Amino acid sequence: MEMTQKLSIEELKNVPETLLYPLKARYIETKKKGGLISDPLSVQILDALQYDPTQTKPVIMPQLGICLRTIIIDTQVKKFFAENPDGVVVNIACGLDTRFTRVDNGTVRWFDLDLPETIKIRRHFFHETDRHRFVAKSALDPSWPGEIPKDKKTLFIIEGLSFYFSKEENRHLLKIIGDNFPGAECLIEILAAWFVKIASKTTGKNTYDDPLENKAAGLMKWGANSGRKLDGWVDGMKFVEQWFVTQQRLDAFPRWFRILCLLVPALSRANKIVHLQFT
């Protein structure tokens, strides 16, 4: 990954631009002494882009939340590998995610799916192999399942996307999975409906110091207070389990935020990773 000049990200607009948000969170946490995660590749990638992650101070709660959700999903993907060592993983709206390099077991087939403008940038940092492929299509395009093999158990990862889709768009995406991959599993990140309602009101306002955080919040459309609400949302889809992100390591947050979570328990349940099963 050698570059003589910074890579332009001008093609990234609206939701695609939000891929910088989790990349920045992993960058900062990796640079921090004793950080929650270590992701040197994210540091290399962000350093190669025409974007300065230090130009504004991030809001610590979402930054830590992104890193904790990373840990949860990494752990669950490894569990999937333990039971399906030669399975298939489809990382929907992959952005510049580095998960494959962290969890690859040497036998899994991995597909990173995102919009063409995102995959174009991704190709500067990752190379396709027989086991690691790119799919340059919208998650809502019903044709993308045709590029995924269906001879093995499949796990879908939908991280950092559902809240930028409407309720109907999320249902459509999950129906695409259910219709084409019977027996598949899915890990989907979902924000609470009340949180999305509050965050979406930042549109046109400078609520945060970071313009990127303002943009991400203003684009939010949908949320659910519990993953259980998705049980039976589409035919053959069942709720299995959920992990509340903040509750995984509440001790990692500032003292004032921990106290606030005790006073307002719903705050610690604002973000979750939901495990779904398709029959």
C-alpha cells in the first residue's frame, strides 16, 4: 500500500462519505495508549487519504462505541468460523473496513459489498483474491446475490448502515437475504428509534465540532429499540440474540457518562448488534 500522494475522496458524498467516521474512530483508538482496539491498517489507510482525522476533536462516546461494536462483531464472526471454517461472509456496506485482515481463518470466502465509488477507493488498499472478492453494487440492488456462492453456510454483516436506510429499505435488504440465502445468519447494527429521532434533528445544525459527525447524524432515518422487533419482520427471519454495545465495556467511558447510564438505563441500550437467523 505505497502511495506518493494523498488519495482524493471527493467522489464520496452523503452516506458513502460516512465510511470515514468508523475509520477515524479506529484510527484514534489505535493511536491511543491502551486503546480498546489495535488496527494499524486503518491508520495506514486514513493517513493515505486527503482527510485529516486530527482537524477536529471527536465525540468520545460514539468513538468508543464504534470500537466496541467492532470487537463484538469480530468475536461473533470468529464464532461463526469455528462452526463453519469454510463458510461465506458477505460484508454489506463494507466501506474501508479492515475486518477480513483481522479475522481471516485461511479458508473462508469473503465478499465486500458497497457502492461503486466506495469499491473504487477500496481497491487502492485491498487486492482481490480467490477468497476475498469485491461486489460494486448497492445493498438494495436485487442482483447482487447472483455474485455470491450459495453452496456453504453464509453470514451477513450489516454494520453502520441500517440507520441510514428507511424502515422499508431495511426490510427490502433483509428480504433480499432471506429470499436468496436460506439458512443464513446476519449480524446487523441497529440504533434505538429514540436516538435516531434525536440525532436526525441535527440536520443543518452544527451540533458537533466535527462536520463529519454532524453529517452522519443528520442522515439517520430509522431505528428500533430492540432487535426483537425484527422477529418475523420478513418471512423466515428470526431474532436470535442482541448485544448492547455500551454495556460491553461501560468502564471504558467517562465517569459522567457511566453515571448518566445508571440514571437513564435506556442510554446504555441505544446501540446494539442483533443476530438474526433465516430459515
